[in-house]
Amino acid sequence: MPDVWSAVRDVEISANPRDPDPFATWEIERIRPHWVYDDPKILVVDDDIDTRHLITLMLEHDGLTALEAADGEVAMTLALAESPDLVILDVMMPGLDGYTVCRQLREDLCLHGVPVIMLTGLSGLNDELACIASGADAYLAKPVSRLELMARVRELL
């Protein structure tokens, strides 16, 4: 199996939107990432169905299993039942917001070590600091590129 990280190092990332997607090379060469877990499960929590499905498609494209939750209460129930390997969490949701869910994950004895990526439309420095203060391992602003999201997922898995 080819070394995925050497493939990533060999790809030069450009800000020009006309440049090809670096992941396209992986698809052509049929390179699939090697995950530490046998079948990683990612819990995607967002009240916006389109965003949730888009993130799920990105994850499933790279061979990951995605679980979906539309709000914080469902997210906590799924997290306790399924023990995900990573949580991608929106901040602004009805009911339990992302900060509260993240804090509850950190307080739970079984889930406190699960990495959390906060994915939010909030983009100020204070918002990023609030995500980190709630216990998040990473912060990404919407809209997020597939490249950026998958880089963070790979980093935390």
C-alpha cells in the first residue's frame, strides 16, 4: 500500500480554484487512506440537512462511516450508543448548542477522549476561542473545503 502521507506531502496546495483538487490524484491512483481504526465512525451534527449530507458524502467518499444527528440531544444519544471515533459539530443549533454538546462529551467518562471538530458559520477570533474553551480539538469555518475537512479528520484519527 502506498504511503498516504508522502502522497499528501508531494501535493502542492494552491489557492487558485482552477487548480485541480489534490485528492483527484488519489482517486486516479486508487489511493485510499489507511485509518488507525478498522472502521472509523464519525458523528456529524448539524441542524442544516444540506450541510449534514454534504459532510457525510465527503466522509463516505474516503471510506468512513458517518452517523448523522440534527440536534444536540440526538447527538448525545447517538454518541453514547455508538461511541464514535470523531465528532464534527455545528455550534448554532436549536436546543443544546455545540458548545454544550462539546462540554458534555468532555465530561462523560466514556466519551471524554473523542476528538471534536467544531464546524461553524461563526468566523471571528472570539468564536474560535469559545470553541476551543468548550473542549474542541479543532475549529473550521463554513463553508469548508473537502481538502481542509479531510486533512483535519486525518490529523485527529
